[in-house]
Amino acid sequence: MARLVLKFGGTSVADVPRIQNVARLVKREVDAGNEVAVVVSAMSGETNKLVGWCREIAILHDAREYDTVVAAGEQVTAGLLALALQEIGVNARSWLGWQIPLATDDTHASARIEHIDTREIVARFAQGQVAVIAGFQGLGSDRRITTLGRGGSDTSAVALAAAMKAERCDIYTDVDGVYTTDPRIVDKARKLDKITYEEMLEMASSGAKVLQIRSVEMAMKHRVRVQVLSSFTAAPGTLVVDEDEIVEQELVSGIAYSRDEAKITLVKVADRPGVAAGLFGPLADANINVDMIVQNVSEDGSSTDITFTVARADLERAQKLLEDKRDAIAYREMRFDPKVAKISVIGVGMRSHAGVAARMFQALSEKGINIQVISTSEIKISVLIAADYTELAVRALHTAYGLDAA
Ligand code: ASP
Ligand code: MG
């Protein structure tokens, strides 16, 4: 007997037959003697529709009312799944965020979970009851409904698993696991049996869209064992676990890419203390996240070029802000390029091995791909290239690190 949290994403609950399919999956775990809490997303497309309606009425809408609207999708699925379970003889009830309660701060539309009281739910496990929980939503410190940011039901599930000390959190989605890279680009991509929290976090922040980034941070912090698997096949998925659960660690575990970047270059910026602070401080204040940064040595000792990347969605705001600050920052010219992609090679194995970066640069040069910016962390190397070469680069790197399926 184990305590499990099962989470089902939008495609797994997209219509009534799929919800009935989920009910059968849940019943199987209950019949095996497990205590089960289920977290559900809205039916696929629902949240987008609700967000669309808010925008239609007001582009700059009151985030509290936005949360009231968009949280509704999960309420529907939780009720429907509880009904479907009851229909096949499983004792089940639905729980909304405020009923648990799942307490958050009052940062509407991207609230952070502060505390979850799981006592009532756990007490009902003893009576054989399954808890069907609406993901993505909570109760704010202002006593109003909050949501956790797009994709947030992954975070609901992991947080609940941590709070009720579940053995595992199974995230059912439309892919059957975490792959060495996007199988839509590389047909020789392989499903990984296991991946470390650190790698999963880097994959998620480098563009892989399997899990919400915050859910991985939360899993890593509370050491929640997470399994990513499909609700449409019976196959075991990928386990996201601690490093010491992985016996044979590969040098590189995956290649991720992101086309959501844009590059900005400031030409001839004064080369003196305080310039970077004067540039990146205001961007941070405007909540614009800067990712990669390079600064050239100055040729004449007085001025330099600074290149950096921001999310493409923030490009316009960043440009406007830098134009406004042109005199204060004192640059000669601003250039920008929205057609770039970030390609990342990720693996905890690179901590203890030399030559991992060199192999990346070699593979890209053999394909004639120019590298614009490079950044590294302990377990990741990222390069910025022209977006047109994304597929070519990902395929070349997948082969270069020996990741291709036989
Ligand atoms: N329904 C929400 C969304 O589409 C939350 C989730 O699915 O995780 O973002
Ligand atoms: Mg999702």
C-alpha cells in the first residue's frame, strides 16, 4: 500500500470518455490498495478560452477577477471526475482550493503556495475515499481565489504530494515520459527511465515543456519522487529523482531548445564601473528577465558592446525602456534580433568531465552554424544561434553526444 498523488493534464481529461478513462486508471490504483489523491487540470483548451474572454473585456484586467474566471476550468473537471469515479463504484469527492484549504499569497495570476492543510483529506483516506482536487487554484491571503500561473496544476500536485508525504507523484500527460530531446524534431530521441531534479529543472528552464518549472523546483526542494507518464499507454514513464538513485549517469542527458528568446545589443557603451548596474537594474525593476549576457573587451579602453537576451514576449518593453534610458546608459546604438534560438546541452555528468563544451562547438561548426552567445552553468551549456538552424543544431548535437536510439 502506498500513498499516491496522480495528476492529469488537459489532454487526459479533454472530454467525457477521457475522464471516464482517467476514472478507470484511478480505480486501478485504489483496487491495488493505495491511498489516492487526484489533481486535475481544466479540459484542454478551456483555460485559453477563459483567458481570452478576460482579455476581450479588458487587456489590463483586475488580476483578482481574472483568477475568479480562469480557476473555473478546474472546478468543472474535478466535479466530473468525482462523478465518473462514483459511477464505477469508487468513493470519491471533489475539493476546490479554498475548501482544502490550499493557502497562497495574494500575487494573483501567479500566486505562491504557502501552506496546505491535508488533514481532512488524509483522514478520509482511512475511510477509503479518493480526493479529487482542482489543480492550479488556491485561496489567497486576501481570502480570494488565486491561480498559480499557467501550467500550475503540476505545482499543485507536487505541493500536495509533499504536504501529505506521498510515496510518489505521477504526472499523467500527453507524452509518455521525458525524452533526450523533442521527438518531433529528432526521431531517434529516446525516453529516459530516470532523470535528476537538477537536469529536469535545467531542461524545463531551457525550453522543454513537459513540467512547469516551479513544480520541479518544489519537487527538488521537498525530494518528491515524480513520474511523468501518459494516460493513453500503460508503459512506465520517466522518474525524476535524486542523483544517487541513478546508477549509470550519462555524460549528457538531454538537448533542449527555446525559440522564445530575443537578442539585444548595445553598441559603444562606456566601459566603466556602474554601467551594467545602470542597464540591468532598470530591466529587473520592470520585471524583465535577462538570461544570457556577453560583454566585449573594449578596443580603445573607453567603450564596449553589451549583448544579452530577454524573453521574446518582453522585447518590445525592453526596447522602449532602453530608449527612454538612452542618455542615462549612454550607448551609441541599439540593435535587436528576435530570430534567435537558445540550444542547451544538459547533464550532471559534465561536472566531472572535460571536453563537453568543446564537443558542442565542434558539432555546430561542422554544420556551419555560428554561435552568437555562450553561457554555462555547472550542468548546462547554452548557445544562442539563428532560429532557422534550430532543428539542424538539435539533431547534430543529439548525434554528437551519442544520444541517438539504436
Ligand atoms: N489549466 C491551467 C493552464 O492551462 C493549469 C494547468 O493545466 O496546469 O494553464
Ligand atoms: Mg500542463
